[in-house]
Amino acid sequence: MHRFLALVAITIVPLVAPARGDDWPQWMGPGRDNVWREAGIVERFPAGGPQVLWRMPIAGGYAGAAVAGGRVFVTDYVTDADVKVANFERKASTGRERVLCLDEATGAMLWKHEYPVTYTIAYPAGPRCTPTVHDGRVYTLGAEGDLLCFEAATGKVAWSRDLKKDYSTKAALWGWASHPLVDGDRLICVVGTDVAHAAAFDLATGTEIWRTGKAPEQGYVPPSIIEAAGVRQLVLAKPDGVYAVEPESGKLLWETPYNADNGSIIMTPVRVGDHLYIGGYQGKNLMLKLKADVPGVDVVWRNKPKQGISAVNVQPFAADGLVYGFHESGELRAMRVPDGDFAWKGTGPLGERPQGSGTAFLTKHDDGTAGNRFFLFTETGDLVIAKLTPQGYEELSRAHLLEPTNNAFGRAVVWCAPAYATNSIIVRNDAEIVRVSLAE
């Protein structure tokens, strides 16, 4: 309680609401591509650091915030249990998952919804999935498979589903972490294992439209849609395969085998030209070439020794004919496509020596003039402005925003994706959520 009061006491409330800028309504932003397109953004931080607009208390979780229509939506987990659990250790705990709606200008609570949940997962700090805001509704997916739809204005529940019950499955080792995708009138989700791997639900009612695939475990890969061979293809990945289906029907278009260690297939496949790349734990990397005439792929290489990027926490970014991303060792790499060799590799913003699963969330700032400028939010709670080019990594400026409150591999970390909206960053740890101005 004392900590709560202290956080409230230091909350800074702007006297005037900010002018509306771009929203960040889902995982990886408006285009689901980790590109921030607002103009008027700071090039370097001032000497005293960027201005903190507000701080508000929050409970545990890895879920990033979504920002839409002057509101911030985020989820957390309230429990008295010890949530600092080893990487591969499932530990049961009981508590409440919450969906919070905050005023973007002040941080004030507008509404909240909470429900009881029993966690059976490793890293049980809280939910993983960023809320998705679309057409006046908010869709959230909890760590144990609670899928809910809310009216954004009021917090009224429009519909809900229990994925464990509906698809006769259990949570994967690290819980449900595949951010749902809105496509047309459908919400597409990774749902389960033996009964179905993925399903599409009616946005308005939650009624299942189609289901597809089977898997030994869900995996953690968010669905994505590409266009190739003249058709739209919904790309999905599971521990034993990468495949594509028709987004409208769930009908299989193609599939190729994969072999994930510990079920840990995590990153969404990255497209560079006519190639798709996916990389996972222990060097389980796969380069595919999309067929031009009919939906399908050819394997260019699989599990190439000492090549590729094994992305275990952070979605890589494709630019300049390269894939920029953090390898499982914590090393920042620039990988050429399609050969998988490196233009360069190094520690990037994470210090002199990379550490296992070292994490910094990559977001490109592209206002039409910025070139290869990125914002990187690191696991130490720093926000870094840097250039990523085929020639290397160049750090321009750094500011500390949050304290790391969770632990991984014996070190303190904050593993929560930021949101960029209205010339600011909104990011959280397991104790507070903060909005910081990035206006020039």
C-alpha cells in the first residue's frame, strides 16, 4: 500500500490534453510492423532526460500497452505468490488477471475488469499479449487462454471464451503469448493442440468461423498475413511446422516441417523480398523461398550451423535486405538474406558482453526523413536512440525510464514491449506504467 501511495503521489497530470497523434492499437503498432511514423520526435534526449508525463501503479505482466482514441489498454496479474520462477519451472499460483483502461493524457483509471485465474506456467508474472483495439472494441488474451472482447468506452464484456476448455488443451510452458490478429470480420488466434492449432472468431459475437491445424504444443508465434503467388496467405507456426492457410476459410495452402526445442517457436516469420525467415532456440533456423506461381515454399536452408538469428524474445526487423535482431545469446545481428551470413554482429545497446536471451525491443522511427533511426527499449529499462545500417550499430542517445522488476537467468530484467503514440512512449514493468514525452 505504501508503494501504491508513493506512485500516486508522484503522478504528473498534464493540465492540457495532448493533440491527437498516431495510435498504437495492437502489438507492433498500427501496421503490425514495428514502425512508428509520427513526425516531431526528439533526435537526442535532453541532459536531464525526457519529460515524464505520468506514472501509475500496475501489477505483474509482460503485456505491452495498446493506445487508441485517447485511452491506454493494458493487462496485469495480481497475486500474493512468488512469481520469480526458473525458466523451465511450472509453478501453480492463484490470482486475478486484470484489463485496465487508462486516460492517455493523465493516466487516470477509466475502467477495469478482473477475473480469477490459476497460473500453471513458467515465468508466471502475468499476461503476455498486447490488447488489440479495433472499431470500438478491445480484445485481450490472458496467459491461461482467457479470450475476452470489451466495449472500449465502458469496459462492458461483449463476449468471452475459455480456450483451454473450448479446445481441450492446456497452457504451453510459457503461457498463451501469440497476439491475436484482426482480419476483416475475424479475430484470428492460436488456440491449442490436438483439437485445433488456430481458429478464427467472429469479431462481434466470438462465434468460431473456422479452425485449422494440429500441434504438439501451441508455440508462441503471432499470426501474420502476407500476399504471395497472387493470394493472401495467413502464416502460422507451431513447434513441428510452419504453414499457411486461407485467412477467410482456414484451408491449408502449404506446410513445411520445423523442429522446435522445448516447444519454443516464438518469432513471427520475417519476409524479405520473396523469402521468409524464422529462427528459434538452439539454432533451429529456417529460410524459405515463396513460390511465385502457386502458394507454396521451397526450403533454402534449415538449421544452418552458426548462421541465422535465433530470436527468443524480440521480434526481428527487416530492412536494407537484412534482418536485424537479437540472437538467443543476446548478441545483436544483421543477417543477410537468403544466405544467413552476417553483415555485422555485436552487443548493440546491451553493454560490453551479451547475456543469454538479452532483450531490447526494436522499433523503427520513420517520419519520411529519419533514415535508419530506431528506438530500442532494453531489458535494463533504458530507451536508446540508435542507427542500424548495413555498416553497423551507432548509438545516438540513451535515457533510463524504468527499473527492471523481474528476473531471468539470475539477472533483473524488464521484458515488456513499449507503445509509441502521440509523440510519447508508454511502457510498463511489474510495478508501474509510465508515459514519457518524446516530442522534440
